[in-house]
Amino acid sequence: MVKILKYSFFDLIRSRWSLIYFLFFAITATSLLYLSNDTSRAIASLMNIIIVLCPLIGTMFGVMYYYNSREFAELLLAQPIKRSSIFLGQYLGLSISLTLSFVLGMGIPFVFYGILGSVEFANFAVLLLAGSMLTFTFVALAFVIAIKNENKIKGFGLAIVVWLFMAVLYDGLFLLSLFIFEDYPLDKFSLVMTVLNPVDLARILIMLQLDISALLGYTGAVFNKFFGTSMGFILTLICAILWIIVPVFGLNRLAGKKDF
């Protein structure tokens, strides 16, 4: 698996798309830092970009990479190599390359701005952690979707629908349900609905670290009420990690059963 991971990683890190991804975050972070002249504001603004863009890029790259490398994977399957090694190696190679482009693109401007050793370093570290976890989660979901759908158009379409639902539609439906059933106790319902969406978990993770969870609205207040800031942060982090583990487990299982 390590050899496949290395091959996938170095193949992807040299691509122009990795460079574009890196430059986008570098330019965006630099612009926000020097225009706002406030690290906390820049982190809050970047959060809104990351929770939408990282899942989108992870989803699209995951689907494209699986379909484009299908013939290579079939060639490897003819060798005495475990299926789990092939697909987990490709998954990790893609996820790590995207995460590296993201972390470097965000990190370099903040390092030059003097984030190291400052009181805002922990907040910035959580921002990087949230974006990285979203990347790993949605790349895994993309691989699962691609493996289950031979048709490329159907796979791309379903991947876009999954991203659109989790990043945009989910919150709207959630708020609508809260409005319709406002006369009922909805605290536990809100917690469950939040846990079922990795994008919301990443947002709450950053908000709890910034200690401005009140700006998140109802769900942020519920997390503080039930768990407090510290415990809420830990539980949110655990749930976000599970959102990586479960799709990867599903990817490994589907790959083992699929007839190529």
C-alpha cells in the first residue's frame, strides 16, 4: 500500500490542479489577512470558504481520480496485491496531496503574518484541522460513490448532489424542521442532525475553538448547553473523525466485493 500511496501522491502533487489549489488558498488567505488586519476575522472569513470549497474539491477530485485511474487499478488487480492496498493507497495519496496543498496554501501567509507563537495559533490550527478532515471525508465519500456507479455521468452527478445536499441544502432543511416543530423540545434532535453532517461538525469545531459559538445560532447554543465548550469540542472532533473512518471502511468493503 505504501508504494501505491507514494505513486499516487507524487503523481498528484506535480499536477497543475494541486498548484492552482495551493495558489487559491495562498492568495485568499493573504488578501484577507492584509485587508482585515485582524487574524480572528480572517480565520472566521476563511471558515466560510473552507467548509464549502474543501468538500467540493475533495468530492470532484475523488470521483475524477477514481475514474481516470480505473485502468491502472485493474492492471494492479491482476497482480498479487490486496484490493485494500490498492484503493486505500490511492485514497490516501489523493487525500494527503489535497491536504498538503491546502495546509501550505493557508499556512505560508499566516506564518509570514506572525501566527506562530501568537494567541491565535490554536484557532488557526483548528481551522487547518477542520479543512483537512473535510477533505479526507469527502474524498472517501467520492470513492464510495464512484465504486458503486460504473457510469461516469451518474457518478459525477451523484457526487455533486451529495456535496450540494450536505453543504447547502441540509442546513435549510434543518432550519425548516426547527421552524415547523418549534413548539416541541428539539435540543436532542438538533444534536443528532448536526452529527449527521460533517460540514456542520467542521463549522462547530471552529466556532467552539473561537469561543463564538453563539454566532452559530441554535445548534451552537445547544452544544454549549449540553457539553460546555471543552467537552463539546472533544465530542465534535470525535464525530468528525468517525465521518472519516466510516466511509473509508465502506470503501474498503465495497472494493473487496466489487467484480472488476
